[in-house]
Amino acid sequence: MLKKSTVILGAGFTGLSAGYLLSKKGYNVTIIEQLSHPGGIGSEIMDSGNRYEMGAHLFHCPDKEIMEDIKSLVGQELININRTIKINFNGKYYDFPLKLHEILINLPFTIVLRAGFSFTFHKLKSIFINNKNSNTEEVLISSYGRVLYEIFFKSYIKHVWGISPNQFSPKFAQQRIPNFNILEIFSKIKKYLYFKIIDNKPVDIENYAEKVEGDLYTTREGFSGIAKIIANKILDNGGNIIYNSRVETIELGEDNKIHSIEYLKKNKRNKIKLDGLISTIPISSMVKMVKPKIKNSTLIQSVNKIKYRSLVFVGFIVKGKKELPGDLTYYRNLSFNRLTDLTSIGLKENLNNTKTIIAEITCDIYDKVWQDDNLAKKLVFDDIEKEDLFEIKNIIHSHVFRLKHAYPIYLKDFDKSLDSIFQYLNSIPNIITAGRQGNFQYINSHIAIRYGYNAANKIIEYYN
């Protein structure tokens, strides 16, 4: 073993991939994880022998190197899978990726015309008047027109995020909302109107939403099975993963390098000396752990401006033959914004014709639903029964679990705050932040793995 020791904060996919690469190359690696299991937001939750997961995760990867690594590591446990996604809008279910003709055919003709005029007007306006969009609302109106914005985006964003679109940075829309080609959309609307009024023949219209890249994969133990296999490989390579442990302090020495971290496990404080630190935990939380404490008021303000949206999951096992409209189904006006049938996307089937369903409620940590399991269950089960999805009497087990830092909230000028934080961290040569939480960024699992590989290579470069 090489003498250099790296501590990694967080055993999500970024932390695991960094740990795997470092341990594979012979470095001492210790991963500190607050939960009792690996995987981060892609981990499993066990309750009374029943397995749940934090939502609808599947692995897809256009990165050849990472795909080959995952296939090599996971082997025959990795299974190829298909999934269906539905979106409920005005009582009807639409396929996702959305099909323009399906939406237009089901909207009243007067709204289609208004939407077309609004779309054209705002597109022409954006061409001839070069106004800089200062928030997500302006981006969406400029991109789709006010009518489509009001119908498809405004209320949904407010429902899921608890914040109006005009309070979001324009980067939120740019990263989270699919972009459409102007001429393509205009052509599709024109073809649709021609079909509706004159030709009355079916129109071959392509999906206009972003597509998942590559095939979809999971394991028979669910998506979390991939994380567990990587974690076991780290252990086989001589690395160490310390679960059920909360990092308390990151010690910064007089030479402006991180010397050690302290963590709490079973109410006992432990200290680990290190040569390099990779952090994949929420960047705002990590900066607050650095000792001596930061005194720069501008930096403190920047850290306090970094916000996250939280999730409450209500997992339940239901018996019977009823099926959800899709493997993943999105809702706009219910207590939950998504239902996932884990059984249909790879999880081993339960006995006696049952399904494992996950309902996701977006919230703030100060909301009552965050603090009250019974309220979370009541809200979900009442809506499930109201929508005639399942009968409550057929639910044989349920469990509530939470994710505090689920989604980065891209408030206006968040990037300025983030730049201030990165400027501070970049002044410390032996610390690297990476991943969804560490970089405050929306990414999927293969990007998380790439971040982990890059972080490992950067820390090796620092050692050398």
C-alpha cells in the first residue's frame, strides 16, 4: 500500500467511484458515510425485511469507460430493463417523452391557436429584442410563449419546488427544462393545424423532450445493488467504509491544508489524519465544518444562500392486480409529485402478487409533512384512493423515509454565491469537492461516477 491516505466524505456514487479508483491503485482510502448503507440518493432503505429505494433510479451511460467498468464490476447481476413514464395532466395520462401531437390533440383548439400565436410572438420578440433573461420565468416564456408556460410550467414548478419560477435563476430552466428547436416546433404546429383543419391524416411527429442516453440497467436488488457491489470492491481492495458516522470537524492547519477530520459514531468522537480529502457531501454543510471557522462575512453569506429542496418518501407494499399507469408516473396537483413501481423496474417481486410503490413528496424541512410520518402517509393514501390507483385496505406494509438535501435550488444569483465558495475551497490544495452535493449540481449516476474518477485523479496528481 502507498502511504498517502485519502478520506472521502459520503458513500454515494461519486464517493464510491473515487474510493474504488484510489483503492484499485493502492492508496489508503477511508469513506465516512452518515447512513448505514452505500449509494447516497441511490441507496436502499430496509424496514421489517422490506426493501425500498429513494425513487426511480436506473443506470444509463454513454461513457464507454464507465459502462465497461460497471459491467465488469456488477457482472451478471446487471440486468437490462425498459420502463414507461406517464404524466398526468387534466385527468389524462400522457407518455414521456412527450409527443407534441398527443398534447395538441387533447387541448382545446382555441388554446392551441393561442399557444401558437403566443409562441411565435415571443420567439420573434426574442430575435429582434435582445433582452437578457434574468429568471426562469422569463426563459420559459421566451422559449415557449406565455400560454404554454402558464399551462405546463408555472403551477408545476411552484408545486414541486415551493418557489415561483420568477425566483429561480435562468440556469434552472436551462438545465432542467428540455430545449426545443424553434423551426422544428413551428413545423410541428403547422403540420398539426394542417392535419386538424384540412388533411385529417395522422402526422408523424418526433418526441421533443430530452432522451435518456443509452440502455437502462438495474439489478435484481434494485438500483442500490450497483452501489453495494462497488462498496464491496473497495473493501476487497483494502479500503475502509465507516457507516453510521457523522463528520463534525474538518481541521485546517496553519499551512492552509486539511490535516484531519473528526466524526461521531455511537456518540464517540473519532479522528482520522489524512493527506487528501474528497468531499461529496452538501457543499454548504462541508464548509461550515472547517475549523478554524470562517470569518469572512461575504463567504458566510454565500454559504447561507445555498438552499436545497427536501423529499419525503412514502414507500408501501400493496397486494392485488392493479397497475400504475406507468412505471414512473408524475402528478401536478396531488400531495406527491411522482409514483414509482419498483417491482416493475427490476426489484425482485414480493410474494403473493404484491408491488412495491414509492411516493415522493417535495417539501421544506420546516413543513409539517417533513416532521410527521402519519401526516405523510395520510396525504399519500388519501390521494391514491381519490385517484382510484390502489385500495388502502390492500396496503400490507408502509414506511416513511426522508432525504434532506434532495435537489439544489437554483435561486437567482446562486452561481455568484457558489463561485465565492469555490474560490475559497480552491485555495486549499488538498481538498476536492465533487458530485451532485459537492458541486451543487443536477447530475445522474454516470456523471457522478465520472466526477468521482476525476476527483481521484486530481488527488493523485496532488500527491505526485
